[in-house]
Amino acid sequence: MIEGTVSADSMALTSYPFGTASPGGAPERDDALVRAVIRAVEVTGAHAGSAFLLSDDGRSLILSAACGAPPSLLGGWLRIPVNSGIPVAEAYRSGRMVHLADAEETMRRFPQLSVAVPYAFGSATVPVRAGGRALGSMSVVWTPRPGGAGLSRTRRRQLHSTADRLGVTLAALGARGALGERKTPLVVPVPSAPVIRVGLFDWNLYTGTLTADDELCAIFGVPPREFDGRAATLAARIEPADLPGFRSAVRAAVEEDHVLAHCLRVRDGGDQRTVELWGRLPGTRGPRAAPHLVGAVLDSGSGLAAVAAIERLTDGFFALSPDGRVAYANHSLEDLAQVRQEELLGRCPWDVLPWLADPVYEDRFRAAVVSQRPVSFLVRRPPDAWLLFSLHPGEQGMTGWVAPMRQPVPAGTGPGTPVAEEDRPVAPSPPPAAPRLGSLYRVLQLGSALTKAVTAHEVCDAVAEQMLPAFGGQRLAIFVVEERRLRLLAQDGYPQDVLARFDGTPLHARLPATDVLTSGAPLFVESRRQLFDRYPGIPAGGSGSWVFLPLIASNRPVGTCVLGFDGARRFPDEERGALTALGGLIAQALERARLYDAEFALARGLQNALLPHRLPALPGLRVTGRYLPGTRGMDIGGDWYDVIPTGEDVALIVGDVEGHNVAAAAAMGQLRSAVRAFVTAGHQPGDVVASTNRLLLDLDPALLASCCYIRLHPRSGVARTVRAGHCPPLLRLPDGRAEVLDVPGGPLLGVAEAADYPESELRLVPGSVLALYTDGLVETRDADIGTGMDRLRVSLAHTGEERLEDLADALLRDARLSPDRADDIALLLAEYVAAPA
């Protein structure tokens, strides 16, 4: 219809609507994200998809695009810490797909997610990678299928392929510096067939010629290639009875120069469809200008008839957009809800009607959107009217139905009560969850992280990892109260000298960190001007807005948590409530951790006092020992080692008392002292172990222990060994070969009073190395103790360290790197070099 050329400049202006640039500053990136989330939904058959990209600071994954689920429903999932225990972060960290077929599997593998989103849905999340580098993750959500099969292998491969293509595109953009970080997510509707057809025309009223596009020809049932360009050809498809009125309306529009709006019935075979024709006179006028109309024909199918039918019903009907805003409401809903249509349109029902303001009703809407299943519930409209609400979700939005309850409502019925089976046509909805999703998610996420934090510094690390990404902050500081003063415990993002001046501040000083402790209420500072007006001369430290949270536990001030943001920032009421709740969690965790730190210092002091501080220097023998506490718990246990010179001999011993607490350490100290006494008294090795066994039975019959005892004569190299339920020692020969010594042993100490502990004899050659150790070094979750001993034997044989101290460190290297080692470790190495005669 329009001919001509388009310049490159005009094409650039039309790349985005209204000739403006993409809000994130990277049009190619946004195009790639839009294509990816739409493609992900299409290839998996899901009803929603989303893409998360790594933030510039590497702390969090930011929602960059969403298809089928508006960001307003995602709450706390707009920014996800990379260390979170939910599928989006898990897929990013692991580089593997996280596939959850249904709600049951989600609850089993990610219980925190199920508690925050208690709806029936399946999901799959894949990493977005390029060249081995993780850039983010992509997720899709679907209604669970019968049998809980989830996505087929083909659909999983297609989802992986979609994420990989996105990763390659983003990596290329990043290499050119055209990537950037999106500040707000892109919102993309799920593609669907058009409901209304629109055809365009240009009608010359003087000649009767008409230029029409293909869609207008299709509306009138004329093949586009067969249309001869005459208005009469299309007029032949109009119901004859409508033609006189239509011609009259056209003449009036031309003569009076107004917009033509007219309804026509178009014949399509034996059927009829009503269409709307809109036209206007173009701007060119003049005596020689031929009169003509330009406009459009709208074919809404059966939409007009459907709307008319709904308006005649006495029940209320409404349509909601994907983000919960009312797009349509019939007149009956006005009477039932007692609200005018214009007040509802474009707004969420719970924001307009006070009796729908309970968060439980918004949660019902979320349940329908996420699960894509109908939801029904009862609502009480004051003073005593009960309404039945039913929500029926779809990919493009939701249809709602409201009807009055005419039978008596049972006593005790509360807000959002699911309707009984005989009173509703759909399945019951999930139980309500009053808190909003975003607040609930953040509280659960940080609460879960704090339960794993043991020490005060672990608490601070968890707060920094969770709160800064979740709220978009750049700086964090935690002060604790010690002797009526604030002491800086941890900081993240601040220069060292900025906070040093506040360390040791008295609680009576007039500063934000102290004032919130005095008042007990958090302080939200949204700009520098607000800060300087209230606290003149205070250093800003590079931030533009702040949150000061008082940390109070058991009505006692514990400290203050400070969050800093780069620029001025508004803090909505929901965010303020979430931050206030998190302050209480941090205070409780910090108080518990500080008590643990105090107990740990006491227990560790006891442990250090019981272990030998310095091993003796012996002729013909080099010895070194190591103790490694477990990584979790009190870091104290019953493992010990000792070297005891006695006359011409040397006693080497390693033992392990069961338990990882102060009682185990105390028992270990008593046994170590007893062994020293028995060895010094000249007892034979078997008698030393037997006497220690009887002593343990007298001390505590409920305790068990193991030990390996070797008495070595340095001049001859003769070693006599006794084992009591302990791991056999290892021996490395001068040629580098290592073996597990087949030494007979007796039962554990503390089992039987008359237990027998046989001795075995071995002659060492100079250059040999003996290794005595506890089971914490060789027993792991993924292998039995036999495999662990063989692994240690190989390490002893192939570790080329010449110094005994370096050899001990090398044997413990893997154990030190283990992040979750439950048992403690004792290791004693003895190198025989032969004593001079």
C-alpha cells in the first residue's frame, strides 16, 4: 500500500519503539534474551520461562527476561545470590541441568523453594555458558504431567541448545563491550494466535477503486491474488440489507468531515460475521483532490457476541492480565463487588477492594499462575455477604468468575477458605500463605544460610552473600556491642579507613549505628541529603543511601548491621518489613555464634593443653606430629599422639577416643596421662595397652577408644607393636615402597576387662618411615576405610618430600582442603636413622 525507500538512519530509529534505545543500553543483548526465553517456552511446552544473567560484581544472578510470568510475581527472585540453594543458582554453579518433574521432587531436593512457593509446578533450569564460562542460567516452568515424567530427553536437549546459543551470543557481545547489565527485566508475552484480525484499506470514492492488504481480503473471503481492486467486489460480500445504511454513513462522513464508524455483516458461505469499519478522510484537501477514505476493518470473530452474552449474565465475570490487573469486568461484577468498572480497570482487585486486601487472596492468584490450574475460594464481603471466586488461568492471562453463595456458610470459615467439592466445579487450591512471596523468600533464604553458620565470621559471610545481592547493595558492615562500645566485626565493600574511625564508638554517641540500638527501630536513609540533615559532618563512605538495622536478641543489644547502596534509593514498605525481619534473624544467629566462639576458645584451649607442645629430640629417630580438627562442630575431639622416651627405648602412640566434644577430650587427656605412667613404669607394650583398657572401664564404661602403640629400640631398629581396634601402621622402606603392616590386634579399649592384646615384632632398616594415624585420615563418605588406607599408602610411597615435616603436611593436604570433614585427625611420623653405638 505504501511505496518508497527507507534510509539507514530511519531504520536505526525504528529498531526500538519510538526511536529510543533499549533501557539497558544493549539492543542486541535484549533481542537475544527475548528470542531465547520465547524459544525456551516453545521447545519445552512450558507456560513460563526466564533468563538470569550474572551481575557485574559477580555476587548475584539478575532476572533479565521473563516470558509468561511477570516479574511482579517473582518477588525475591529478581536478584538471586549465586550461593543460594535454589535451582537457578545451583544450575549456574554446577554447570548442569536441574530438572524437577513435579512438586514432590521439588520438595525433596529444594525444600526452601517449596515452602516459599507452595504450588504444583515442574521446572527445569540450565546454565547459560560459553567457552567454559558461566554467564547465567535459564529456567522454564510447566504444569506437572500425570505420572511426574517431566521433560522428555528431546525437550531437555532443545532447552540446553537454546541456552547454549544465548551464551554464545552474549559472549560475543561481551567481547565487543556491548553486553552491560540490565537494571530492569524484559517482559515478553507467550506467543499466541491473534484474536482480532485487522485489515487496512484506501478507498477512492470517486473512481470506486480500493487498495487493500491481504488481511482485509481474507476478512471478506476474497483470495488476495484474485482481488481486482474494486470496492464493488468487496461490497458483494456484505449483507444486502446493510448496504443502504453503510452508503448513507459514508456520505455523512465525507460531507461532515468526521470519522466513519460502522458495523457490517459479512457473508462467508452460509454464515455471517459482524465486522467493524473505521475510516477517515486524509489530510489532503482541495477542489481537485479525489474524495477517499483510509481506515481499517476489524474482525473480532465471536468476541462481540461473547461480550454481549456475558453482559447479560447475573454472575460477575472479569479478565486479569498476567500481572493481575483487571482488563475486563462485566456490569454484574459491579453489583456483586460494589465497585464501579472504571475503578477496577487497570488495577489489581486486592488493591481496590479493602476486603480483598489480605495477602492470602494475592497468593491464590499466584497459585493459579504458577501451577496453571483453576483455583476457587470463598471471600466475605462486609458485612455478611459471601462470594465464591473462581480463577481459570491461561497463557495470556486469567478469567475470573464471581457468584453469591446462597446456602449458609459454615461457622469458622476464614479468608480464602477453599470451597467444598460439592459447591465448586474445580479442584481445591493449595493452602494459603499469608506473607508476600518476595519477603518470604528473602527471610527463608537468609534463615537457611544462617542455620549453617557456626562462627560469628561465618554469620557475617552468610549475611554478605545473601543480603547484598538480594537487595542490590554494594557495602555491608556489622558492628557488635562489647563493653558498651561498638566494635567492627566484619565489612564488605568499604575501604579500610572509612569504618576504622567508628570502631570503639560508645553507645551513647549520636550516630546512626548507635541510635538504632537505643530506639530499637531500623533507620532507612534514602539519600545523602537525608543523612547530612540528620547527622551533619558524618562521612558518607561512597554510598548514596543506607539501611541501619538494630541487632537485638532476647531484649539485649547485640550490634548493628549497615547496608550501603551506591545511589539514592527508595525502600518500599514490603522491603522495609523484610529487612526488619532479617535483622532479627541476624541478631539471633550472631548471638548464638558468639556464644559458640567463646565455648570454642575454651574447648580449643583444653585441646591444646592436652596435646604435646613439643616432641623430644631423640638419637637415631626423627619424629613429627600433626593434629587436624574436624571442620564442623566444636573442632575438638579425642584423637591424640605422643612420643615417650624411656631408657634406651622410645614409645610411639596414636589413639582415638570416640566423640567430638569436651568429654572426649577430657577422657583423651586421662588416657594419655595413664599411658605415660604405664610406659615410664617399665610395663611391656601388651601390658601398657591392657592396663589402659582397664582404666577406661573404670573411668567411663560407656566410652570406647582405640590406639596403636609401638615401642622402638633405636640402636637395633627392633619395633614391638600392639593394636587395640586401631588402624594398622604404614611403613615406607628406603627404596620408596610403602606397605600396610599386617599387625595382629585386640578389641577396642573399654569393651572387655580381660581382653588380650598380642604383640608383634618388626626390625626396621635405616631410612624407614613409620606412619601412625587415626581413622579420620582414611575414612570418607565416598569410600570405605580399606580404600582410604590404600590411598594413604600410595601417597606415602609417591610423596617425594625429604623433610619429615613436609611429608606430614603433604599427607594432610587433601584433608585440609575438605570443606565438610566430620572427624578429627591425628598423624605421627617417625623416621629411623639408626642410633650410634
